[in-house]
Amino acid sequence: MSAAATPGEIQTVVAARRLREARSVFIGVGRPSTAAILARRVHNPQLVLVYESGTVGAKPARIPLSIGDGELARTADFVVSVPEMFNYWIGAGRIEVAFLGAAQVDPYGNLNSTVIGDYEHPRVRLPGAGGAPEIAAACGQVIVIAPHTRRTFVERLDFCTTVGHGGGPGTRARLGFRGAGPTAVITDLGVLEPDPGSRRLILTAVHPGVVPDAVRRETGWELEVSADLRVTEPPSATELDALRELISR
Amino acid sequence: MAELVTLVEGVRELVADGDSVALEGFTHLIPFAAGHELLRQRRRELELIRMTPDVLYDQMIGMGAARKLTFSYGGNPGVGSLHRFRDAIERGWPRPLEIEEHTHAGMANAYAAGAAAMPCALLRGYLGTDLMARTRAREVPCPFTGERLVAVPALNPDVAIVHAQEADRAGNVQLWGIPGVQKEALLAATRRLVTVERIVEELEPRAGAVVIPGWVIDCVAEVPGGSSPSYSHGITERDNDFYRAWDRISRDRARFAAWMEENVLGEVPAR
């Protein structure tokens, strides 16, 4: 009998489940990468992992530290240059799902990974845009993976690095974006999804043992709770064992 | 035909104070040894250009060699912050650092435009973000369909420096594994230096490899292990422990300076 799942493990397992039907997923390092590798092992062995370093169809046996680890290139179906990755594969909309992280998420799923504080005199200088703006514009859908705290879930971003649903309905169409944008934000407390009308994120699922008020307390805006609030199915023994085995490698 | 030189000669010949310099490499084949030689030769006032300024640029920024940084993602991949990069931007230490930031797609296309001798690149991107107001990117309509597009100016560095697996005696270079944006950076630059793991009598054709002819390269220097702690696919392994250790070394100004003195500046160049 293994120990109960931690909130972080539940977050990873829930993210992996979103890839059951997907053909391809774009991933950065960290929890998104772990979730996608887990999905290939337990749900969807055909899943094509795409890393922005240019490796398409990588089959890592271990969790890579960087998006350019040698194992990704060695096990890939093919490897492309950075311009080809962004123009032919991401920009052209050939990747179905993208997993993105961020330091701040606002009610419309817009993301900040540039600065905390003022741009000219930042309190914290974050890494910057990387591939996120074009990934979020063009991939079929975006799933945001972030820790659920008031520091992360804010009413107003300090800097809009990546457009999710912009200012609400119609923003993405006006900007010429082809993907559907954020379809879910998966946290260590639950799942937020955009309301089909307003495009604002609402709480649609809580993880086992989490009450909606606890999620609302950790959200920096008046978080609406869905009338059909679900409780996340706990990780199965198969999911949890596979995840722990993967992390121990 | 490229000249075969030592690393010391190549840097002395091709890089001047004040130059814009792109030491490219997208997590793989990062030209660490060449960057360290720039520091030993005390190059100053550089405009450093790179999509992913990681540990090497953290070191160069922390040593005060850069006046400006043009980039699209400044992090230690999988580890966290670049502390010297942050210290320079947040607190101006050891000197203020001007920045110009883009997205990966913008910068990759700007290099490709530079390589094609075009003045700018067109892409879908930047629109709707706060980056538009902070960088050199302009919205332009497609002349045929009217679609909203963005133009970014071409990148043409004074010098590009890349690391590859091998070169022959005429300076023809072959690299494989993750190709990054090195070919574009080299072709976009005015002067070009390539360091290689080994000089071979003849390049053996490899499927999927990138070959760059010696007649578009100025200097080639043999520097075995020249990408460490990054790696050269098939020859060396990425030293992930060092990337993790860098977080602790670089957090503190004094510890950083001492580490650089001992491991980079004090090292007598044997090549």
C-alpha cells in the first residue's frame, strides 16, 4: 500500500489524463514534462512529445532536466532547427495541446512570465516570453499548469506576456489567433476552466479533500464556482506507481 | 576557406570591444570555451545576443562584459533563475544592462531574415501582449490578404560564435543533434568563429547533420570539450549537476567572483 497522493502528484496525474486522446503535446520542463511522460506511459503510448529545442516524438525514459537533454534528441522521431520548430510545427498549428506554466495567471487565462513589478524597475525579473506567446496563439488548445496561490492567481497581471482569452469573447479572433486558447488551468487544488460565455475562468473541479472555499481563498479574484462542480477522481494505484517510479529514476 | 587558428587567436582576430556578439546554442553545443576566452581577453561593452542566455551569459553579464542583452528567454533551464542576469537588471550590478527582448519565434525569424539578407521578418506573434510596446516589433498588414502580422528587424551580429562536433582542414563544419539556430546566426553575422571538438581529414556524411562550408566561416579553432558543461551530441554529455550547482555559486556576488577567478580567468589558456 503506497502513501496517499500529495497535491503536487494529483496535479501531475490530472494533467496527464488530459492527454488521453491527444496526438501531440508541446511541453516545457518541470511538472508539464513529467505529466506528459506519465501520459505516454499509462494512457497514450502514441502521444508525440514536442520540446521547443526541436525534438519531435522524444521518448525519454527519465525526466529531463533541460528541454535540450541529449536523451530527447537521441530518442526523437526527428529533430528540427528552432526556426522550423516555430514556423512549420508550432506556428502552423500542427501541435494539438500545449502545456504552459506562468508566474501570474489572470481571470482570462492571460499569463505573465516577464516581470513582477514595473517593467523598467522590476522587483523580480523573470525569464521572459520564450516560446509561450506564439505557442498559446497557435496550438490547438492550451493547458496551464500552476501552483494555486494568491501570488500566482491575480486580478491584474504586472505584464501580459502571453494572451489567453485577452479581455473576453472575441479577443482571440480579432488578433487572428487560430487555437482555442486555454481550455483548463490545472493547479494543486483543482481545475479552472473558461466559462463558455464570458471566457472568465471558473472553478470546475476540486481535488479530493479540497473545499471550494479553500480554492477561493488562494485566488486573487472573486472566483465563481461551477454549478456542476466535480471532485477529481483520486489517482489510481497504476497512475501513482508509474509517477513515483518515473520520478525515482 | 576558413583559417584554422587557436581559440586565443580566433577571439583576438574577430572580436573587438563594443561588438554585437551572438554565441548561439539552444541548450546544446553552447560555446562556453569561446565565451570564457572573451572574458580572459577582457572584451568590454559587448552587445550580447542569444535566444536563451543561460549560464554562459550569466557569467559574462556578471563579469560586466555586456552593455546590452538581446534575448528571448533568460533562465537556467530546469533549475530556475539566472542570478547574475537578475542582479544586473534588478539592481544594476556590476553595471546597468540595457535589454531588448523578443519571443523565441521572433528571434528565430530575425536571425533567419539576417541570414537571408532581408531587412525584417514577418510572423504571427506578439499581438495583444505588453511586449509589443517594449521591443522592436511593428504590426503590419499582409499586402495580399490584409491579415494582421508583425514584423521584427533582422538580426545581423558583428560576430557569431558557435561550437560544432567537427571540421575538416578547409574549415568545413559539421554539427548534429539539436541544431538550434546556429546556421542562421552564422550566416547572419559579419564575422564568424566556429570552435569544434575535433579536426578530421574528411567530413563523413551523416544523415540529418548540418554542414556549413568553410567559405562562409572566418576562423575555426579545435577546442575539445569546448561546449562543457553543455554538450556535444555523441561526444560529450551535458553536466546537469553543474547547472544545478550554478544556482548556488551565482547567488552570491563574492562567491561568483571567486569562482570566476579560479575557474575561468585564472586558467592559463593551454590552446
